[in-house]
Amino acid sequence: MNRLERVYKIDQMLQERKVVAREVFLRELEVSLATFKRDLEHMRDRLNAPVVWDRDLNGYRFADEQKGTGPRYQLPGLWFNQEEATALVTMQHLLSSIDQGRLLAPHIEPLMSRIDSILGSGETPSKELRKRIKVVNFHSRQANAKFFSEVGYALLNRKQIHMKYYARGKNETTERDVSPQRLCFYQANWYVDGWCHLKKELRTFAIDGIQSIELLETKALEMSAKDLDAHLASGYGIFSGADVKTAKLKFSPERARWVAAENWHGQQISSFDQAGNYLLEVPYSDDRELMLDIMRHGGHVEVLGPKELRKKVAQAHLLAAEKNN
């Protein structure tokens, strides 16, 4: 066990048994006398623990409570074993890495400092753990931290927002009122799922596409998580729509080693044919992201249907071949 675990164990033993012999501590903590003395010194100096040696009782105990204005003894509010500490630092590092110091930094930096102070007294400091964890994040787009914060505020306070929004797919800017429902981090970028009062339907908006935002006093339209999932998770990727089709793909036996282990959609259907090809069926309503994921497999994937998707992929490959010929 690490130092914090031992500190809690020492405190528990003293609270329950009142007086504990040195040999009992060494046996139950499974530490050397030198380590035990360092733990006591840490408790006294860092945590203000009133642990004293009672010569008459031949053991350690908490000193009788005395009146005064000095610092009070208090154990840390949180403590972690080695596995929990690793998981916590991993999540802390992941938050920092996916954000890249842009949107969440003002909010997570105090948390990071708090975690460092909690784990800093352990046998493996958080900075050492963080150094051993690497998170690779590509293709993130620059978003305005102020807009992110205001969307979050509107979400928590259930208010509508008025925003000017640039849609890259259509290359157009519109103004609209939106009832935000939830934030979504998807493929290195932040999005907000919301009810668009202009289009009268659920839409997904990229935070980096917001050009201006105004918090409205109008109460946001409330939608259930079930309705959100039914609509927004109906098709492949981040884009939703009412017209859901099914893409049928065939991957070569070589590429199947990777794709068969991937989850493309919650409602996907997959199988292998006799030749070892991997057959995958996924629902989609907007083919933009699906096209990109299909094309990254090059000649190792064949679109069996629908015909319009097969034609689009073929045309995209031909165009790429022409430009790189």
C-alpha cells in the first residue's frame, strides 16, 4: 500500500483501538520501522495529527483534545490506491490532451492542481504517472472558448441561444434560435446537439462553426434522452436525418483483421463470407463521414450498396487518381 493508504490505516487503528503498540503497526502495515517513523512524521508535520507515544501504555495514541487556535488535524478528503491514481491521472491527462489548452483549460487547471496536491504525497507522484501516458489527438479545429462556455451555461440553465452559425458543408452562414440539449465530443471536436427553431428539428452544430452567440431568457425546449438517442444515433457519424439507409460493405481478409474489431455503429450487422471477407452493414442518413471512413481503406473495401453510395465512392476514387496521376 502507498503512504496515503497507510496514513488512513494508522488513523483507523488509533481511532478504533485508542492505543496501538509499535509492533502491531509494523505487522499490520507490513513496513519497516524507518518507514513507519516517516509516516508518523508526515502525519504530524503535514496533517497536524496529534499522535503521541504513551510511555505508560507502551503504545501510540491521539493526544487529548486541547483548546487553541492552531491548525486542526484533518485527513485529505480524497485518497487513492495505485490503480485509482493511475486511472485518475489518465482521465486528467486525457481531458487536457483533447482540449489542447483551448476550451476547458480555465476549468480543469484548478482540478489538475488539486489532483497533483492529493497524489503528490504518494509513492508515485502524478507528474511521473502523467509522463508515462501519451494521448495523440489529430484533426481538432480551433473553437472560441467564450462560445463553448456560453453554450455550457445555456445547457445547465435550460435557456435558448441565438447564434450566427457557419455551416462548412453548405458554405453558408445563418442566424437561428436553438434549444441546446447536450454537448458532444466527437473525433477531436466539440458539438452541441440542439433543437433548431428555424428548421423545426434536431440538429448538431459544431462549436467552432459558431460566429456569435447570445443567451436568451426564453426557456429551452426540453427533449428526453430517449428521443435524442433515437434521432441522433439513428445514422452513422455525427450527422442525423430522417431518411436512414443501410450501407453494405465488404472488406478484404487482410483489412478484416482490423475492421472486425471496430464498432462503427450500435446497430451494425457483421459476418464473414467463405473467402474470409468481412461483411459490414451500418445505417446512415448523411454519407459525408461514412464516405471518408470507407475511402481510408482504399482498394481493401467494396461498397455493395446502395448504388448511389457505391457510385459516389467510385467517383471520389477516380477524382483522387486523376489529381495524383
